[in-house]
Amino acid sequence: VPPAMQWLCHPLGHRFFVDEDWSIRSTPKESIYSQAGNSVDPLAQVTQAFREHLLEKALYCVAQPRGDKTLTDGDGEYSDALEYLQLLTSASDAAGATTQSFAIGSNMATVTGCDPHSKWWSSVAVVIINWLQGDDVAAERLYPAVEHLPRSLQSAESPLPKACLNTFKAVRSLLAKPENYQLSLSYCEKASGLFRDSLNLGPHCTTNTLDKLVQLLLCDLLLVTRTNVWREQQVASQQSSPTAASPAELQGFQQDLSSLRKLAQSFRPAMRRLFLHEATARLMAGASPTRTHQLLDRSL
């Protein structure tokens, strides 16, 4: 079986091919999440749709944990997501291996390669899962892949890839050197601005489920990072009771919270995270922890 068709032999690939609603266009779909590879091969478009399907399923596993588990529970919680992402990585690597290789005198350099878009998003998703599992060593192995944003994504109309890259840098810098939290916050500010742009692209730009999943995970990461900066300052100050965040930090948190609130209006999975971060905002503003806990229990 040619590498570019091996995904059809996988149970998930076969089920997608038979059951899912996919279509062939006269020209391949332009997407920040995948590239068709071979513009004249109809199967390349189906394979492209399958790669986006895998990414969407993986991100759903992260955004909506099973049962009552939170985003930070146990290694097994993300086994399904990691399986999807492993298959996505394999499919991305095989994306450039097409039937063109059988052409007489063909240049082999043009028929090997990968889908740089889906490969990059797969690396981003695995790093996020590793962080949530507390496995920083595994995450660090993929840092170079995430840092190298494909040129086509750097120039993309959508601000989401650059928002994602700056969110990654914010988390990475805080994990590497918690005391240098100002650097992390500067990346948060860049990511927040790009994220707000992605929510305000206007009526001519429609957002799909993948966009909303990425927006939810990015906004959640930004709010968690800002919360961790505040907590680091609590530890450093050695105060017996929590102190309020600075006006600038509170403003940054509230801006991201407003973005999450806007997203939650059209994307229900964001509601649970919204309740949690609204409770954190109360604490950062100096509200009573007991009263905040009561309100959070009622919301959830």
C-alpha cells in the first residue's frame, strides 16, 4: 500500500472514508490546519479532510475531558487524544508521497515531504497534553517543532497560528523561569491581541469547529498562565492570605476572560472553563475565598 493511502487501512481512516461527509472540490481547500499536497489528486483532498478530522477529535478530547475529570487529571485521560495525534503525525508525514512518483523522469524531491500545517498543529497539541500531564521533559522534545512556525502560517490571514505561537512562548517561559514572569506576561499580551482579532474577523469570515476548539484551548492556556503568574507572586511575597493582583495584571486577565465569555456564547464547551476563570478573577480582585467557592460550586 502506498504511504499516502495507508491511513485507509486504519480502522479510524476506513470509518471516516465510509461514514463521514466529505466532498471533492475543483481546487483544494485552503486551510491553516492542513494542505492538500497534490492539487490534481482527488484522494489527496479526502486525506486532507481526514487529517483535520483527527485534529478536531484530538482537541475535543482535551477541551471536554470525560466524566468529572479536569484538564489536569491523570495520564490516561488523554490516551485517545494521543492516539489521534500519533495517527495524524503519520498521515502528515505521508501527505507528500503521491502517485506522481511513478511518472517517468519525475523529480523525487517533489514527491516526498509532509503536510507542514497539520504536522505543526499536531506538535502543538501534543505539547499542550504533555504540559497538562505535568510531563515537561516530553513537551520539551517537541519545542523546536512548535517554535518553527511554517512560513505559510506566518503569512496566513487568520491570526490563530501566531496567537498559538505566542501562547506557547508564554507558557514555556514561565515554566523555564517562573521568577521572570514579566517575559511570560509580554507574550500573553501579544497572544491576547491576536486572539481578540481572531474573534473579530468580521461577517465575511466564518469560524468552524476547529477554530473554536483552538480558540478555547488558547484562551484557557492564557488565563491559566496569568493565574500562575499571580500565584508565583503570592509565594514570593510569603503573605499569609492572598493579595490582589496589580491593576495591569487584572486588566489583562479580564480582557482574556471577556474573550472567553464571547466564545462561550457560540461554543458551549467553553462554559465550564468560563465559570472556573470567573471565580479566579474574583480572587485576583481580592474577593472572599469562601464566598467565591460557594458561587463556583453553584455554577458547576
